[in-house]
Amino acid sequence: MKRLGFLVVLLLALAVSTSVFAKTKFAQRGKLTVSGSVGLVADSSKPGEPDDAEWTTLTTLTLSPTIGYFVIDGLLVGGTPTIGYVVPEEGDNTFVYGLAPMVAYYANIMGTMFLGGGGALIFQGTSTGDNSTRDLGVRVFGGPTLAFGNKFGGFVSLYAFLTYLSCTSTVDLGIPGKGTEDIDSSEMDVGLLAEFGVYF
């Protein structure tokens, strides 16, 4: 374990020392950045009771690219659209959607090392039959970014983030003549996020 920790520290020190003398066009006006995620998860579960209960599988597919454009040196504008499906073995499928326009600023602190931070508005929701959720919120984030390459290349960012969401769930009461009911709630998340992407 100590050897692994030492190796990680050594690699980080090498990356930082190399970046001091390197040059990059990351964060310059006209550069486009692309990152994001694609997910495919098959989740199998089995209730504890009854004893003869069968396994069921829930399949989730999501696509969430992040695209940004430097309108001037250091100032990035862009957004993250999200689309996905959750498919159970039985019951209605769930459609997942979202959009998060964002703005961020990256300051070059040395070589290919940058310190970036910004914010995003969050619009997201789900739809399952007569049930649905609608979330509106904001996210602020910031942290270091290490760029590779010159005119085009890659980048690695480590962000601390804070997210606040105001959520509304529309629930089918399942009672004839009663229709649906809206339930309001709030959510706050704090965490760390590693992001890998390319720029050109």
C-alpha cells in the first residue's frame, strides 16, 4: 500500500514538473473541449422474501457528453445534455433527460497547469408511465486542470463541487378518480469529480 501511494505521488510530481516547462494552447480563444460519460449498467436483484423469489434485472443506458468553447482566453461556455433509458424486466420503462448549461474560467498558473472554476444551471427529470420527476438546481465547481498536447490534446481535471436541487415528483396515486399528486423536496450534494477530455 505504501509503495502504491509513493508511486502515485511520484507520478503526480513528474506530471507537475513536466508541465512547468511545457506549453499548451488549452484555454485559448477558439478551442473546443469534449468530455462526458456513456453508461450501460445491468443491475440484478432478488428480494429476501419469499424464499422462491426470482432474480430481476434492471438495465440502464445513459449518454451525457459535455461540450465547451473558449469564447476568449480562459473563458469557457458550454453545457451537458443528458439522455437515458431505464428498462426493467416488468413494468414501464423510465426516460431520463437533462440539460446543464455552464460557464467556467481557467487561469494558467504554470506551464500546462490551470486552476478552473465555474457554475452550471441544472434542468433534469424522469418519466415513468404516469409518474415523473422534475429537478431545477445549480452547481458550483472548482479545481486544478492538467493539459497535454499543444494545438490539440487532452486534459485531466479534479473538481470539488456543490450541487443544490429543488425537486418535484408527480406520483400516480393508483386510486380511481384521484389522479396524481405533486411532492416537493430538496437535495444537496458535495463531492469530488475527476474529468477526462480532449480539446482541439
